[in-house]
Amino acid sequence: MEHPPIMEANHNSIDELIVRVLQGEATPNELDVLESWVLASPENHRHYKYLKNLWDASVTLPLSTPDALHRVITQIKPDRPGKTFWMMWQRVAAIILLPLLVAAAWLLVDRQHEERALTSAYQTVSTPFGSFTSLELPDAILRSGNTGTGPPSRMNR
């Protein structure tokens, strides 16, 4: 009994048939269909060889999904409680240290501003000898007196 070769439109079905043959689950009828298809054209023969090579290469790979998953998880999250404890203390120190640094910088800038504000400004006033002078200071103190007699004799606010 001769079977017609499988056409390209049924490409997925021929791939499924090749997999069943390679798994050893094909019936004798399916083996005949595959053999006829492979002998029908060199392109079919190349496709079969390509899939068989892929199958042979994949069968020899020792895969253990649980072991591979465990290795990946171990690489992502190592079991080191000391490192976790150290990282926690680093975070606590950063949370405490950052506001302290900001406060220290603010106090330093504020102190420098106050020192500039408190520096004395000296002002010398000269008047002709014998004249009466009145001077209002920046802190609203009124100083007046006769020139040439020494320090002012009275102070008014």
C-alpha cells in the first residue's frame, strides 16, 4: 500500500509525525508515511535530518528543572544572614545620619550669618571745634555733645 507524500501545507503535522517517530511512539503505518515523505524530495530529506539532529542534541542534555531553579534562586538571593543584618544597620545609619548632616550644615550657615550680623561697624564723626553735634546711631541711640570736650556728656533714647 503506497501513501502519498505529505504536502507543505501540512508542515506542522509532518513535524508532529517526526517527533512521534523519534520518540518511538509511531505506528508502522506512520513509519511508512514518513519514509515516503522523506524520499519524495531532497528538501524533505534535509528537513527530516535537521529535526533529527535537533532531537539528538537535545536528548543528551541532562536537565533537572528543580536543580536549575535552585541554582538560580541561590545566585539571586544568597543565604547570608550576616549580610542582611549589616545591610539593615547601614540603612538605619543612613536614616539617622542624613538628617544630622542637614541640621549641622544649617546650624553652621546660620552661625556664620549671625556672626556677620553681630560684627561691629566703626564710624568716626568729625566736627569743628566748639560746635554742638547730634548723631543717631543704627540702634536708634541719639548721641549729642560739644566737640573738643571728650566723650558725649549725655545720651538720649
